[in-house]
Amino acid sequence: RNMEESIRFYERVLGAHVVQRSEHLAFLTYDEEHHRIALVATAQPEPAPPGAAGLDHLAYTFKDLHELLQAYARLRREGILPVWTINHGPTTSLYYQDPDGNRVELQVDNFATEEEGKAWMASEAFEQNPIGVEFDSERLLERYVRGEPVELLLRQGATEAGGADSGPPPALQNRSIDATRMIAPSHFAHAVLRTRNLAGAIRFYERVLGAHVVQQSKYLAFLTYDEEHHRIALAYTPQKAPAPPNAAGLDHLAYTVLDLPALLQTYARLRQEGILPVWTINHGPTTSLYYQDPDGNKVELQVDNFATEAELKACMQSESFARNPIGIEFDADKLLERYLRGDTIELLLQQGATEAPPRSKL
């Protein structure tokens, strides 16, 4: 609802910078990707009901505990404090809240390998308490600076929330934290979505993303499609009231596939299973298929239209993109038809490769 404040929040919390913006739209990134976050202005003043299906939070991983605590110290210095600090078991996490109430989790992995993280999530201890143990971020920072072992600090219960901890062990070497240095996350970790239909949501993400369940309970499921311990978490919510149309919050999550053949193969497979996109559009930087999960959350499957990130960013900073940052719709069946008959990939990735579908579904 407030574009300027939202841009400032993501610049400060994630170390992002604006790649391209207009009055109602801004694209930001914190790494080599053409954009990691897009912000769209909305005039809808009514927020979503508490606990409504949709986004719970987005999570970003830092390289190590030093970088996470350095980000915490910098943000604290700027008056931005976490709303929740918790050791989930697989991760040590700080939660922040943006101007629209969306939560952002800054985390560090507690285990050296993804196998150890997945083993923890499959353990009885995680099943008994999948949420975790809260900690006092000030005490954690104090103990880190005075030189306590990182392995100890990443354990659940390293500090009690608001409680006391033991005195410093002997012969520790103090560490320093630079509270002025901006550090961006090393990578995006996962999204957590609230759902009214846990089984239906699991089936959707299994089919659309090729994900599989890592751990599941009655009200919570963790899924992944790669080596990460989880990329999506689904949490059941009893809140039946939907968010108002165009309410501030999640618009969609986007996932990049390897190339156009992989995107069209996925389209053909999902079409055969009766799962059709709600929107097919060439945005300029990407050729994109949008699907909708059982709760109305949109998922974008995309392929980059350019060979390098430099070309993608140049496209986003061009005059033509400024005039039309949304893109040009295409007919997915005709695109598949042209691909199968052997038309060149370069041609098929151009805007206008096929006319728009007969009827826009979104």
C-alpha cells in the first residue's frame, strides 16, 4: 500500500536495490538475478483477515551465523527490530515485518549439510516440536562476540528468550561485528503458505513443481524439489474468509525452469493431468505460465528469454519495458505446436511469437 516504504524496507533488510521502477511497479534484486522481488502498488485499503490463506512468510538464507548477526546488528542500529527470534532446529531465524505486514525470515542453516538438515526434519524431536525454541537475539549476539563456539550457539536453547545464560568459558577469542556493513542473503530459501486444504495444496505443488514431502503432520507439511531441506511449507488455517481482491500481500511465487523445452514439457504434462495455466504471457525478460493453487495463490513457471543476466537487466532497463512492464500474452498451445514443428527457440522466445489466447483467464 506504500511503495516508497516497501522499497526502503527491502533495501535495508535484504540489501536489495531497484533495477527498474515506475509509479506503480518496482523490481529489486540483491544478487545477479534480474529481479528477486517485484512490488506492485495497490489501492485496496482493506487488509486480509488474520490467518487468511496465502503468504505466511518468505525466507532468505545467510552464509553463516556471523553474517546473520551482522545483519541483525545493522538493522537494530537503524531501528528495525525482529518480531520473532526462533531456532527452528534446521535453522536459526530472525523474522521481520514489512510495511504491509508480510513477514521476512532471515536464517542460517544449523547443520553443515542438507542431509543433516533433512535428517533433523525427519526426526522424532522435530515431529514433536516443528516450530522450535525461541531465543534472545541480544544474548546470542553477546555470546557470539565474546567468542563462544558457533556449534554451541546454533543449538536450540543456546539462550532462553529473555533468560540468563552461563558465563563465558575461559580462553575465548573475541569476535567483531560491523554494524554498518550491508550483507545480502546468499540465496532465497523457502516460502511458507497458509492453506485451507492441506491435502489439495500438497497435491498441487507435487504436480506443478515436482516437489515431494520431506515431513508432514496433521497441520503442517514441508516439501522440496531439490537438495534444500524444504522449499515450501504449507500450514493449515481454519480461517475461511478470503483476502479482499488486490489486498496487500503475495501476488505470486516464480520458479525458473532450465529452458523452453522443459517449460513446454511441463505445460504438456500438466495439461494432460487437467491442470491448465490461468495466464500465459511473455514479460520480455521471461516467457511465463501462471498456475493457481487451491487457495488462489499463483505460481509462475518461467524461462529466461536471454542467455545472460546482463541482457535480462538491459531489457528491464529499456524504454520498451518502461512502456509495457507487464508483457504480451501468448497462446500456449500454439507455442507448443510451433516448437514441435521445429521453429527456432530464439524466435519462440520473442514477444508476439503467437497471438494472444482467445480469452484471458486472469
